[in-house]
Amino acid sequence: MIVYILRRLLSLGFVMLGVSVIVFWLMHSVPGGPFDTQQGRLTSATRANLEAKYGLHEPVWQQYVSYMRHALRFDFGVPYQQPQTTVAALIGKTWIVTLQVGLMTIFVAFSVGICAGLYAAYHQNSWLDHLVTFVTTLGVTVPNFVIAMWLILSFAVARAWLPLGGWGTSDVCLFGRYFCTDWILPVVAYALAPMAIIARYTRSCVVEVVQEDFVRTARAKGLSEVTLMRRHVLPNAQIPMVTALGTEIPNLITGSIFIETIFRINGLGKYFVTSALNRDYPMIMATFLLIALLWGVTYMLTDIAYTVLDPRIQLGQRSQR
């Protein structure tokens, strides 16, 4: 296990190196620069001084080598649009908010999606199964910003039950504890699409396992449905479920520009898009490296989870005849 993890971490390092080369080359291949948006307000001499200050006058390969040399020391530079702070500090401040939104969304999407998928699989062709199928199809096809606008119009504008936006500013006391009501609409709007995907995968995996011969044999022996689910169905349906569900986690914890913009949440997703529009090279590079790291770690943890769920799977070893 340790050797496998070390080997995967080494390969992840090469992947991140490749991502850094591609992203850095693409950034500088796009016409324009970080200070072209201020054309008319900056003189040519001022623009030249700024480019010299940040090393943009050097060849691209020298800029890349200089950036990576500092990045290996966890120095990701200064964002061009906010030079009073650092990229690491800005990401740390904004990603905390995005992480809160993502973790709440993961909890809601996974808990509701798995329960809905299990119920639909055990009640095939019932009206509840059709309802789950309809809701999951709606969640996959309708963009989350459309759902967000509908939720705002229904629960914030028409009835004023919930705030229009913000994050962690509107509290309500229930059962002696305070809860932030402005968490509800963003999390619901953000969770509907992954919840639909999770419910569909859970249903298909469970339906496939339920139709196996060993499940019919166990049911014929008189096992209760709860015992049958716990001992036979879920252990055999978990691996394909983990494969499908694990890919949703990096997407959720790196933020959504639509959700964060509509609900006025100052998270990482919003800053990433504004950085791309403003050609903020250090911010773009650091964000892409963070996303690549999250994807690599998630896939590694998914592979490790296989061995926990099914001890017959050997990491990093080929099956022998």
C-alpha cells in the first residue's frame, strides 16, 4: 500500500508538471496581456515598467522557469489585480468559503441522492421510481443558474422566506441554535445536479446487483430485505458507485462561478473566472495547479477505497493466471 501511494504521488508530480507547462503556454498564447484591459489609463512607459516588474518582458520559457522555481517554495506570486496581497493568501481566503459551500453540497447531494437511488431501485416502475427519474433528469438537464434564479424568485422575492444572497450573514434561531439561512438556496441549487447523478448511478448499480442469482438465492433463504441490502447488495454495488461519485467531489469543492455570482458569494470559483478575464497569470496558474492536485488525490483515494470495499482487489498488481 505504501509503495503504491508513493508511486502514485510521484506520477501525480509529473502530471502537475505537465499541467503547468500546458497552462503556462496557453496563457501566453492568447492575444493580450494583464495590463491591456487598462488601455487608455496607462501610458506605454507605465505598462513597460509593470511588465518589467513582473518579468513579463522576458521570454516565456524564462518566465516559466522563474515561476516554477518560486512555486516549489510555495511562493505563487502576487495577483496583478490585487497587488496588496499574495496569491496564496487570496486563495486561502476565498477557498474557505468555496469549501464550505462544497462540503455542504456534498453532504446534501450524497445523502439525498443515495437514499433516492436505493428507494427507486427497490420500487422499480412505481410512481415514486418515475418521480425520482423525472427529478434526476431535470437536475441533470437544467443548468444550476436557472435553478438558482427560480429558487430566488420563489423563496426570496415572492415570499421573502430566505435572503437573496450572501454567505454566513443571516441567522435564525431554531431549537436554541443559530443557523445561517443564506446557506439554504446556494446549497440546494448547487446540489441538485450532483444529487441527480448520484441517484441515477445508485439506482442503476443496485438494480444490476439485485437481479443477480446470488441475491435471489439469499432472498429465497428467507433473509430480510434490510439484511439482504446490508450483506449482499451494497457491498457489490459500492465499487461502481465510488467510481462515479468520486469524480463529483473535485468539481464541488472548487466552486461554481454561476452559484457564487448569483448569490454574491466571494469564493474561489468567482475569482478564477475574473482572473481569467483579467489575464491574471499567477492566479490562473495557482488555481489550475490546485484543481489538478485535487483531481489527482481524489483518483488516488478512489483507488484505495476499492481495496477497502473489496479486499480481493490488489493495488498496483496485475492478476496472475
